[in-house]
Amino acid sequence: MEERTSSSRSRVTRVYRAASSLVAFMVLACAPQRVPESTAAFEATPLDEQPLRMVSAFFGLDNALGPRGMDGMPVVFSRRVEEPIDPTAFTVVTRSGARLQPGVATTRPADGADQRHTVLLIGELGSEPDDPPVMVEMTGHLVVAGDADPRGMSVPVTPLADGPSLVLAFPSDPAQIESDCPPQTRQIVVVVWAGGVRPLPGVTPDDHRLGYSVATTAGEVVPMALANLGDGDNYEHLCLDTVAIPLRASMRGGLLMDPRDDPNPATDVEIAGME
């Protein structure tokens, strides 16, 4: 009986903490947006050389974000996005054909100079299971690195019940990126998930680290450490002790979860080239 009561209290505590975090985030997301320096001034990454594309749209929360119970949908682009963002540049199409626009579109919380590939859409974006979102279309202008414009592009929506997957990755020089990787790190692979991630209950920091593997030109390696954790966003840093060119990043299934507590599947992604 005591064990069941303790377990119940633990679940209530987790739900309360998650709700508190969402409320705090909503305050930040809906606050006046600061305008960052132009993406032209950012340290270049290999992703900047890739063709502009919409990478993913992830139906992360349905009627569960913030005190007003809004929907949350991170949309990932292959290049970095500049604030301020006009929410009406995005149109979410539902299964019935309804066309909806978010009330808020922001790069927060992933708005660091080496981030901003992800725009979080907040508002009424469809309803599960009756009329879920199935597509996000760019019906307005968006300023991205390289002076490109994704207007006219679209991407399918990952369903609500699906867990988060890796969608982008790029290597970085530890001296050229803000990170808390250890000093002996020789290179960092930045991985981008479709939505925000955190460890499942019972997953230790070492389980988390060992879940990742990186295929390189010198063979398979595991990160010596992880960084950029606990920031509430969809970026994690894999701290490597090799300078071999990284080719692909992988993560085992069932170690991380999204804000709705859906576990990740086994997932992997190509790492943007060093050339």
C-alpha cells in the first residue's frame, strides 16, 4: 500500500513539474521577441551549405501547453531562422482540410546563435483524434540564413502518438560553439530532435550517453560526454574525443521522451558534411 501511494505521489510530482515548466515557457514564448544579430554574422555550420528545406513538423502537445491548454508543434528547417517571426507565415492543414494559423511562432527556447533551426508554433493547430494536423505549409515569408525564403514549401506532420526522432546533425569546433562539453573534447556533434527531449524515468546520465553512437571515418564511437542537457529544447551536444569525420549519429530506442512522455524509437540521422 505504501509503495502504491509513493508511486502515485511521484507521478503527481512529475506532472506538476511538467505543467510548471510549460507555464514558465509560455510566459517566455509570448513575451516581446528580441531581434538577434543577423544569421550572416553567425559562425558558419555545414547546414548553411545545404539546400533550404522543411525537415519536420512534430505534433508535440494537443490542448496541453500553458494555462490556456494550447497545442505545440516544433517545425524544423535545414537553415537557421531569424526573429521576429510572423505566425501567419505558417498554415497548418488538418485531416478535414481546415486551414489554421498559430497565434505564436518563436525559436524559443532553442534560440542560441548555433540553434534557431526550430520554430515552435503555438495555438489551435488541430485536434486528436477527430481532426489532427497532417501538413504544415509556408504561406508567408520567413527570413533564414543565406537570404533564402521557404515560402511555398510544406512538410507532413508527425502524429501526436509518435515519439521524437533525430532530424538534423552537424559537427562543430568546440572553440566555435557555446557548450559545456569537457575541455578535452576534440569536436562536438550537435544533434537536433523533432521535438524537445528529456530522459525517461530511470534512465541514468550514463544510459543517456551510451545510447548514442557516432559512425566516423575511423569507426564507431560513443560520446565521452553530453552537453546542452536540461534546456527544454530539442538540441543535444555529443562531445567526442576524436577528430575523425563524423558521418552518422544514432540513438537507441526507449531512452528519451517528448513533453507528452512518448518514448523515442531507435533513430539515426546523417551528419552534415565537413567539406
